[in-house]
Amino acid sequence: MEGTLCAPIPERRCLQIKQFGIDISHWQGDFDFAKAVAEGVRFVVIKGGGGDGGLYVDSRFKENYDKAKKQGLTVGCYWYSHALTEEEARREATYFYDNVLKDRQFELPVYMDVENKTQLGLGKRKLTDVVKAWCAALEERDMLPGIYSSKSYFDAYLYDSELTKYPHWVAAWARSCSYTPQSCFGIWQFGGETNLIRSNKVAGVVCDQDYLLIDYPTQIKKEGKNGFPKPKPSSPKTETCTLTLPVLRTGSNGEYVRTLQILLNKYSRARLAEDGVFGAATEHAVRLYQRKRNLAVDGVVGKLTWTQLLR
């Protein structure tokens, strides 16, 4: 099962071979991480909690996190979502951050597990917007959010083309997975109770098994996300813009706003409508860009933000 399965894209370096890992929760009990490492496991995605029985932290999360870190494993985390509205999605994400993610470090994305049958019944438009709201809430907290679901669910229940800016963890219990686009296809869950590639047990316990396809640890540490320190700027930013450009904020409109949206789409993959209207989506994209560039995060496009966009 060797080979590169992802296409090169900015700030993501492809691995030359698939890296073997697992995902676990309280269902695996007192899991033997040392034995798992001896069997070749190099990363683990741990259940942090969920919203399917009220908001909760998985009963084994802290123990699993501490044991995995002690063994030197690369660690990610997931949240089993039950959010049916955008507001519920933001509430789940906030709880997840405050009670699971905060003050910890994760080398892999933190994933929204989208497979609850009630959620799937929302319809494509509503469920896609729920997923976007969850991811946006964690982006605002300097996390790298991702989405977990089966390949068939990504196809049938989501407008997946609107979600490819986020890392995808795709379940397909088979000998291969044809999910596209490969640029966001970062983890493949290839087996669980059914496993066509290897034994369904790791460390003597049946558990879901995965391949890591994108070098998220390098990306996350480089960008200072998921609890890792922000990189120090090589030199202070100075306001050197000599063009006369207007200050833009929510409510602005016209050709300058359209130019701003084009630049954000080009440099941040923001996927904004280039309509010349500075609304909530444009402000959110501006804030993310400002945070990434170590600028004051106020959602207002002044000289310094213009200077960075036009460099």
C-alpha cells in the first residue's frame, strides 16, 4: 500500500508513503498504546466528545490523550456531532474547544464527525451550512478543523465542493478509496470491524484503522495552530502602502470590495462570491487573513492589510 495519494498544494507536503494509525474512543477500553506502537501505529485520532446525548467529553479522552502523547504518537481529535442548526454547531464547537482542545496540542486536524442519521436528514443545504458553522467557530480559535464522514455520505448528503478547504477524513472500508479531490483527502479510514487490508485488531482490540496521506503535523506547527506557538515574524510589519485605497469594513460595497474578494480568494482560498458586497463572509475571511499574517484582527481593511494583500 505504498505510494503518494495526494497532489501537491501550497503549505501541505505529501508523504511518500501512507502512515498507519488508528482512531479510538471509550469503546476500546483501557487501550495498550505501547503495544500499538510496537505493531506499527504512528498516529491516533481520539474521540474528544459529542453532542448526541447532550454535550459531553468522552470518558476515556484524557487518559487516551495522555497515553498517546507519552508514546510519542501524532495525535488528532474528533467530535461526534448532533448539531441540527448553525447555532447548535457553534455551541458544540465552543464546548469542544473549551473542554477538550484548549491548553492541549494536536498535530492532526480536529474533526467534526458527520454521520448522525438525524443530521443526514436535514438536506444538503442545511447540513452543509451546519458543517461550515462548526468549522468556522474553530478556525476563529486558531484550530485546523476537518470533516469526517463516509465517502458515500460526502457524495449524497453534503455539497462537498463547498467544503474542500477543510481537511477530509474519509471512511471507505475497502482495498482502495477513489475519493476526490485528493488535495483535501488527508486521512483514509480503510477498515474497522470489517477490514480487507489487515487484521481488524490492534493491540488485541478491534478498532478503526487509517492511513495518513498529508503531512498535517508540519503544516500545523508551521502555522501555529492547534495549540502550537505562533511563529515569530522575521521582521516587524510596517505600513508601506503608497496607493490611495479606501478603508473597507462590513457594509462597504463596490469595485474596491470586489478587488479585495478576488485577492482573498487568490491568497487564502476563501471561496468568496466576488460580488463587491462586504458582508459577514468577507469579514470572516479578512479576520482569518489578518490572523495568519500577524496583523491586528479587526475585520477592517486598512493600509496594513492592503499592503499585505498587494505584496
